[in-house]
Amino acid sequence: MNAGALAPVAAARAAVDQAAAPWRRVPRTAVGGTVVAGILLPLVLTRISIGDYVITLLILFFMQAVVAQSWNLIMGYGGIYSFAQVALFAVGGWTTAVLSHSLGWNPFISILFAPVVALLAAVGIGLPTLRLRGVYVVLLTLAFHQLARVFAVTGPRFISGGGYGLVSVPTFQFGNAIGEQRLLYLYYLAMVIFVIATFAIWRVIHSPLGVAVTALRDSETYGVSRGINQFRIRLILFAISAFFTGLAGGYMTHYNGGISTSVFDFPRLIDLLAMIVIGGWGTFAGPILGAGIIIGLDQYLVAIGDYRALLEGLILAFIAVFAPQGLWPLIRNTYNKYLGPEPPAPPAAVEQPTPDLGATPESSGGGA
Amino acid sequence: MSTQFVQAVWGGVLFGSVYGLMALGLTLVWGAVRLLNLAHGAIFIVGAYAAYWVVAFLHLPILIALPFGVLFAGAFAYAMHLVFIRPVIGKPGFDNSTLVATVGISIAVSAAALLIFNPEYKVVPPVLSGSTIVAGVQITYQGLLVIVTSLALFGLVYAFLSYTRQGMAIRAVSQQTEAASLMSIPVVQTYGLVIAISGALAGLAGVLLAPTFFLNPQSGFNPMIQALIVTIFGGLGSIRGALVAGFVLGIFESFVEVFYGVSWAQPGVFILIILMLIVRPNGLFGIGEVRRL
């Protein structure tokens, strides 16, 4: 871990790192191109007739992707079977809704408190929960979900709004911008949140924290015996995840101009779970892909009405059992095979034959 | 005072026996297969709807519908085992896969119930009708039947596990899977047996409870959460724990309901379980990782 070693060792390490740490090879052009496309796309879309509708879908996609990624961070990477994600989303939403609705704060100010309060709530749940094993976490987080729902429905009037949630929460106003212009601003705000969250989660996954988390997930006994403080790591991860989920909750509240108690409905949770499972459980880009697929498909699935839930449940079950990797690894492998950059030459063969450490660096297709 | 007290005790014992019945299935499956069956609530409504179907569409008496519902729920659980559980047994991602798969199944079952029947509340006739009044509280015969049945089933399951070949095989598998398979116990078939038994128990709970709770596509969720709480409270995999915890939690919830109001019942139970887990992380009768069942 600590590279407080001799200089030659450090130099030797730097050479190995390229292959041992595939995430360092960021495809800068691809990332940059995607961001530029994201900036330019709405400008094009506003010129075509259904463009506005597509922009609202993209906004929805950005927010769902943020929540799905945060959930994947703790569920897929951390192995914490938390079902409190929607409740934390609601905590964020309610925080900013109450601040702007009851106290009359500017939405741009009050939304800053959404992630903070969600984070505090997560620490509150995490302290008793995260010491326990998987099954207990499922139960206690589901319990928190139910409690939050009961509180949102039967709580004091400034929270429950009489049992249906808060309506007439102030929406985001950008100067005098209205209509299409305002939609563009909303889009860019959503995109900024998405980019920040994605970058932060990418950093977390590829930091020592992320490595420790993955180690714990894959072999708890070994990880703990190597001195990883499991509880602390899990709590930090849980808090990070809650932070971005709360932020997304705050954004959606002001975007919709209200938050209803129907956010607690089970189908919402299942949609998010489907995004993670279909896209790729425990992969970096999986939830983003999954969010795109679910939101894209949803437009067509509206037609089949009640069959949608049946189909979604069955797909979820079949993918979980027969293709637990999800779709993303499939896409990534295809990309690497035909279009990807040449993998760097295996360093083990270059200098001295290191026994078994760097034996097959190219086969580790990356933790991402 | 006394009426309220009797009311609370009666409600508690009734709820407790039902929670115990649901939790018994969950705890059996957890103990033997190490599977957290989040589709348990779905199997509960499968049994109840099957019985409803027999009564409403075939116009047969409930005494025929009851075994039909139980068998149907057991068969459903076994089919679930064949399709979704068996392929992943022994694979590295067993926990993830089964967790997501059982959630998916429970969604699909609710959706199917919504499509086949409709969202309206269904009424399944009670097996025994009529009631008597004790200290101003109405005691239904159906309620008494539920309590007696669930106590009898606990005894039956306990005897089954202790004295029959199959039961001993289940215990062996749950204690040491590898050693059991070396003794030529068919491990995977034993898993299937346990899951089918658990499904039948959930179905029985569904049929017996439907007259009290009414039946709609979502009504499996709350009993399942309660059963989960009971299972964990009693100690995962412990049958005695499920029985005791069922009554403890049922009576606790009932007293909170009667004396503090219905809206406090569920939060109260959650707070109790959180405190419990802080004090005894393995539950009331939790026996750690070595010995189960």
C-alpha cells in the first residue's frame, strides 16, 4: 500500500502500474467527446419537433442514473444489500421541499441541504445497520423505508401535506427564462449533477477506499485480516452514496415542483434495481447503461400497461440467475476485442520473471 | 381496562401465531439453503389466490380450497426452486442472484395477480364461521383455528425434522452440506424439499389469513416483512426462535396498537428489533454459524 520505499522500487512500480491499473488508461477522447455531445445535443434537439420531449427524458435519465450509480456503489461494489436508497432519495427531496416550501428559501440554496441531510440520515441508518451481516441489512433498510413512508404520510402537516406529499414546491427559475430556454437550463443543471456524481463515484471506486471495498466484498475474511476496518469503510461508502442520491432527490423535487408519497411505492425501487441488474451489477458503467435502457424502453412499455411489471419482474429474475453479469461486460468485451486500444504488453515478460504477481495482467479486464 | 387488555392479548396471540407460521417457512429455507426468500410474501398470496379461485370460480367449499391452495403454493415454490434457485446453487454469486431473483419473482407474482384477478379486495370465506364473546372481546373460531393450526404445525415440523429420514437429511444438509453429500444425501433434492415445504406453509398462512386481512395483489408484502422481523428476532434458522419471537412480537405489536394507536404499531416493532439487534446480534435463539435448525 504505502509506497514509502526506495526510489528504484518506486520506479519499477510505475512501469507495472500501467497494466496493473487499467483504469489509468482513460479514453480521454471518448469521455471528452461524450461531454461535448452532451452539451451540444439539446441545442440540436430544440430544433426538431419531439426534441423537448427527448430533453425531458434525458433529464430523467441523468437523475435515475445518478441514483442507480449510487445504489450500485454500495450494493454492487460494497456488497451492502441496502434497500434504503429510495428512502434516502425521498429524504433529500423532502429536505429541500420543506426548506423552500415552508421557509420560502430559494430552491438553489435549499437544494444544497438535500445531500447533506440525506448523508446525515445515512449515517443514522448506517451506525446500527452496517455492523450486521447481509440479511439483517436487508431487513433494517426495508424497515427504514417503511418508517420513512409512514412518517411521510402521517407526519406533521408541513411534511405530509395532508397525506399525499408536498405539492406547489417552488421550481427552479433561471432569471426570466421560460419554455424551451428554461428547459435547456434545467438540462444543463441535471447534466452537471450527473457529471459530478459520475466522476466522484469513478474516483471512489478507483481509490484505495474502492479497492478495499471490493476486497471486502470478494473475501471478507481476508480483507479484514489485512487490516481493513470494515464498518468504517462501509459507513463512508454508504454516506457517499446517500449524498448523491439526496442531491438527485432534491433536483427531482424542484424539477417536478413537488414530491409525492408515491416515491415510496415498490415499483420505483424495482425500476432502480432493474437498472443495476440489467446494466451490470458491480460494474462502473452498468447502472448508467441500465438507466438508459429502462427509461428508453419505458416509452414503449407504456402501451402494454400492467404487463410491464410482470415482464420486468421476470426479466430481473432471469438475468439475475442466467446472466448475473448484466449487459455491460458483454459490450465492454466486444469493444475491447474489435475497437479498443491495444492492451499494453505484459510487463512480467519484459524484465525479470516475477513469480506469480503480474502473471496475467491482461486477463484482468479491469475492475470497471 | 380489562376489555382492552383481553383485546390486546387475543390480537397478539392471533398475530403471533400467524407471524410464526410465516416465519417458520422463512427460517427453514434460510437454515437449510441459506437463501433469503424475498418471494415468501408472493407465495403467501399464491396460496390465498388459489383458494379464492377454487371457491369463487369452481364454487367448491373452503375445505377443498384449503388443501388446494396449500399444495398449489408448495408446487409454485418448488417450480421456483427448479427454475431460479437450482441453476445457481454452489455458484459464487449465489447471494446476489437469489436476492434479485426472488425480488423479481415477487414483483412478477403481484403483477400476474393484478392481471388475472383485479386490484379489488377479495374475500375468502373462513373455514370456521361464528364467534364467541369473552370479556367483551369477539373471539372468532377462525382465529382459534389459526392459532391451533400454527401451534400444531410447529410441532409437526419439529417432529418431522427430528424423527423422519427426510427431516434428518434436511438437518444434516443445513449443518454440514459437504459432509451430508459425502453421506450420499441428495443435497439439491433436499433443498427442493425444504423450499416446497416452506412454500406450503406460506400458502397455508395465506389461506387461513385471507378472511382476516382480505386479499389483494400487494397483501403479501406486509406479512413477509413481519415474518422477516420475526425470523431475525428469533435468530435466523432457529425454529424455536421463530415460535417464541412470533408470539413476543405479535403481543408487543398488539399492545402498542391497542394502547398507543395503529400508526405506532409498525414503527414500534422496528424500534424493538433494532434495539434487539444491538443487544443480541444473533437474535433470541441465534446459534451463530455452526449449528442451525
